[in-house]
Amino acid sequence: MVDPDTAASLYFIINTAQKENAEVVKAEIQNIQGKYGRCKQEPKLPDFPCPFTASLLGLAWTMDKGEERRGWPYVSGVSFTWVKMPADSRPWAPDCDNNDGITVIDVTDPGSPAYCFMSGEGSMRPITARGYMLYYDDIGDVPAHTLRAFDCIPLVTQDIIDEAWPPQDKLEGAETGPSTDGDNFPRDTANSLISSLAELSLGLALDQAISIGDTSDIERLLLQPQKVDLVRSHLQRHKPFPNSALSLLEAVLADEHDSEAVNLSGFNLSGKQLLQVLSSHNEAVRTLNISFNEVITSEGMSKLLAAMPCLRRLVLIGCTSIMDDDLCDLMRTEPELFYTLDTLLHPMLLEIKEPPQWPVAFTFAGSFDMPGEMRGCCLPVFTPTSVVQSLLDFHDMAMAFLQLSDLKSASRGGMTAQAAFTAVREPDVRWSRRALAAAPLFGVDEWNMPPNWVCIFHYGDCELPAATAFQYAFVKHNRASHSPDGKAVKASVQYFDLPGFLTMLKRERRPPVDKVLAAQLSRRLLSKEES
């Protein structure tokens, strides 16, 4: 078997280090710098200062699709909001029932997290995965490739433990000391640039070029790879961003050789400037990060979405001019602007609070054979392909639980659905390398509020054959309106099977569904007549 703590730690580390997830974790850490006191100090930490990171962590510890043990998924808890812990929780406190030790994961550099384990008996000494398993379990039960994976991950050192939890904050009498086994991997936590004369000269030259409106000489410097990051960093300091530097920024983006994923985090570009910079390849851009843009507004974002029909992922952490109410109003009054997106990351949409405080675009609700037991997941945006892939993942896990005669324990909670629907992945991407797309939240308050689509999935009798164990329907609530000839059209409710659902999404002019995935899902689900 795989120890849950070890497996969850490895999954979280691998998942966090994925490019799409790492850039958001990094942005969340940057976004809270200098805002809060240490544990139990003022200004008090909110329960979830980094909700995206908390969602990654919670899902890693409560749901496993069964990649390590094929056909043996794992799920725990009723829903994510039921198992969460506040950020200032102290795992060594006397009232904390902890007999399995402590897992520490340092995501200061989310692209390369570090880890350690500590025993639950008052010791604050970091130990490796091998040492932890020797302490608690039979290490022979742990797959060798799991332990080898940990051998490649840096170990959190004692100085990092002491910095995060000063000795006076720890349980009285707790021991500290050097790592008890394994190699310590040195970590560069400074990450500060020591300005050289060459770098200073480059900055002065760049400012001069921008002031005269001719950056051609600087653009030629981009042929030297070591200069690209310096130029990018210097351009981020310009607030407001000068129009005369737009061609240089375009050259920087061209040098990064990834036309599908554009990172403009930290650049104070207006909506008009963004459109100009992206105009040369806006048909190709699928992922756009404009975090910490302090001037872009909801109006500017709407024009951006209208001009980028291929965009699937938009990251808006630290965009202080995109107000929560304005974003909600835009999602409610012009939902078609968001039809191309499968991921929209803004602090308001990530807030861990049920029911969701934003307009819901898609709800998945699973019910068991007893009335009143319904859990699931709500999404602010979705595409046909993202929903189909999530349904495939969910169905495969539900079938695995059915074969284990453990469907009831999985279905009564919402963790299976929340894990499946809150991330997106291409078919050839492993579960552990998915990109988180939403916080794992659920609510029924807006089920009948257009433009929300609802998928109701009923878990049938576990004793029935697999083909009849599940029933489903896609539900669409339509607003009261007026026809072109002025006649009133009553509000209505429509029910669809999978083909009907995909046909309606096509009429809404959403992106086309992946036909291979749709065919796979169709073979797993009952038709409208059968259901």
C-alpha cells in the first residue's frame, strides 16, 4: 500500500510544481507580502490568505484517482469546506490530536518545493520520507519509485523550520536539531539581485531609449539570453507603462517562444496596450496571466476577452482595479464573454466560502439513493471539453468505487466531484499534473438562475449492473423573455442527455468539444431514452 501522508505529500509537490499552478501560488505569496502578522499576531491572518494554494493542498490530501495503485482510488471527507484548517492552526498545540507526525512543504519557490516530515512526539527535527516511513510503517510496503521520487526533492532544513515557527511558538519542550537522516539540500532563499555596473548601465540605457522613443538597440540585446530577464524586470517598474516601450515588450515576448502561454504578470498595461501587445498572436494565445496589473478594469478585460476567441485560461491575481462587484456584474449580464474560458482565476472567485459568492456557470450535483444527500461542485466558467473530461474522470472514479463496493462512502460527500471538476487537463496529461481551475465549492442557491447549467448525477443501487448504476441529466433554466414579435416567453426548464447538452452548447457558440472525449463519455453514459 501507499501511506496516505506520503502519497498526498508527493502528489501536492508534483501538482504545485506544474507551470500553471506554480505561477498562481507564486502570485498569491507575493500578494500577501507585508499584509499580516505572524501566527496569532496582528494584523490577523485570514483563514485562507492563499486560497488557490489551500485548494491544491486540500485536494491532494482528500482525493487520489489511483495512479499509484491503479484501480484503487482514495477519498476522504464530506467536502473540501468540511476538512479545511485555518492558516494559523498550530499542529503541535496540546488540543491537536496528532499521532501521525507533521508534514511540512515549503512552497516559497513553487516551481521547486521542498519537504520534510516530523514525528508527532514533540520533536521538530526534519526527517526524510524514508525516515518517516521507518518510524511509522513497514517501509517494504512503500513502492520503491515513490521513495526514489522523494530522493529528488529538496529537504526542508532546520533553519527553515525555526524561521517559520520560532522556538517560543512551539510546544514547550519540543526538540530541535539537525536532520536525523538523509542529505540536506541547500536552498537559495535570498533570491536577490546584486546590481552590477553592467546591469545599472543597461537600466540607464533602457530608460534613455524609452524617453526618445527608439528601443531598437535594446531589442538587439535580447539576442543575449541573460539580458531578457533583466529587460523584463526593468520594464515592470514603469508605472504607467509608456507606449514607446510596447515594441520592446513585444520583442521580449517573442523571445520567450511560447505563443500559447503569455505571462504579462506585473506589467501595468491598459486594456488598449494589452490588445496591441497581443495583436500579433491573439489567435494563438490560450493562457494569459496579467496578475498585478493595477490599471486593467472589468471594461478593459471584457474587450480583451472579445478579441481573444482562443483564450482558455485567464489569471487575474492582484488586479486591484477589477472590482469584485464589477466582475460579478459582467459575468451575470454578459456571460457569453466567458464562454471560451475553462479557467478564470481572480481572488473573489477563489474565496473559500459556501455557497459561492459569484454567478455560477455550471453545477455538478451528485445524489445518493437517500433523499437530501446531495453534494457536488460549482464552476464560474467552463467549456464543453473541460466538462466532458471532468465527467470522464468522475465516472471512472465512481466506477472504481463501485467495483470496490465502496460507492456510498464516496458519493455521500462531494470530494470526488470537487476533485474531478476543479481542474483541467489534456487527455494525455496525468491526473497529478493537472492545472487547478477553480476552488472546490458547492451551493444550490443559484441552480435556477440562468445562465447556470446543472448536471444532476444520481447514484443508483450498488447491487445493480454498472450500466444501470448511474442516472444523469443536464438541466437548463431559461429566463422569461420576449420573442422578436414582442410576445412574452415564459421561464422554462429543459432537460438534456449528453448529445442534447453538447448541441445546446454549440448553439451558444462555445468552443467545439473534443470529439474523441465526447465519444468516450457517450459510451459510459446512458442515452436519454435509457436514463
